[in-house]
Amino acid sequence: MHAATLVFLSVLSTAFGFQVTRPSLSQGWTNNGPQTVAWDRVATDASNFSIVLTNLDRSVLSTDIVLADFVDATSASSISVSQPSSGWPTTGGSYRVNLVKSKNEQTTIYAQSTEFNITAGAATESAKSTSATSSSAGTASRSQSTATGSSTDSADGSASTDSSMSSPLTTGNSASGNFALSAGVVTAAVAMIGSVLL
């Protein structure tokens, strides 16, 4: 069955002339954002086709995905296909792109790409890096906040202790001064009374 399929594809390739130039083994896709499909054609080729992503390993891709329908093959030689609503399939190899007659006639294959790989995109790696950086920054911020709080508490405690220790000293000095003043007044009064009596 597999050999018959390959022969069928070979006959179609010869009859229609379409060739998928991208993706390829050297120019694969990533699992992030739009991806490019490019092709070559001759004047006798069909004027439109649909693009289907497939993989012979059904444990990797259980069903084929229609990426674009009714693509105008005459106005350009490449197209950017959007990420499927369910996202790109898992990263790995053995993926192929088929140019088929329509999404409802996928058994009529005009051309098939070579096997290519889907790898992790730059944005995916950047998101992981950003997440790790944010986590580190949050930890550092919490540590700094804790250290600042401890320093403030210590400073406040020292100030409170100094104030409580100095208050009794100030009160004692004031009392001694008042006592000395009162004694001086009494002494002066006694001296005046003594001079009057004399």
C-alpha cells in the first residue's frame, strides 16, 4: 500500500509539475507564528490548490491539518500560512506538506514536500527565559524588602531605648536644681531676719 502511494505521487509530480521548495529538510518550521510554503509551477499546472500538513507517524500527528484552502498558485510562488487554531503540532521530524486539489479532495495530490522538522520557536524560548528572569527578580525583591524591614525595626528599637534611658536623667537633674534654689532662698531669708533683730 505504501509503495503504491509513492508511485501514485511520482506520477502526479510528473504530470502536473508542481514542486514544493519550502519547507524542506534544511528549511523547516518552528512551532511559533506563521510559516512559509513556497513552490514552483509550470503553465500547465492547476491554478489553485489547498495546503495540508501531514505526518506518516500518526502518534505524532493523528490527523492531517488543512493550513490553507483554494490558494491562488498563479499570483505568487509562496504563501505564509497561519498557525492552526489548536496550535502547531508537537516538535519533531517526518512532517510533510501536500499541495492537494482541495480540502475535500485531499487524495488528489499535486506535489509533496520532502520531510522536514518542526522545532521550538524563538518566542517560545524567550518566554521561558522571561519567566525565569521574572521569578529571580521577584525573589530578589522580596529579599531586599525583608532586609529593609529588619534594618528599620532595629533603628526604631535603638531610638526608643535611648529615649527611655535619657528621660529619668533629665528629670533627676531638674529636681536637683530646684532643691538647690530653694535652699538658697531659705538661707537668704534667715540672714535678713538675723540682721533685723540685731
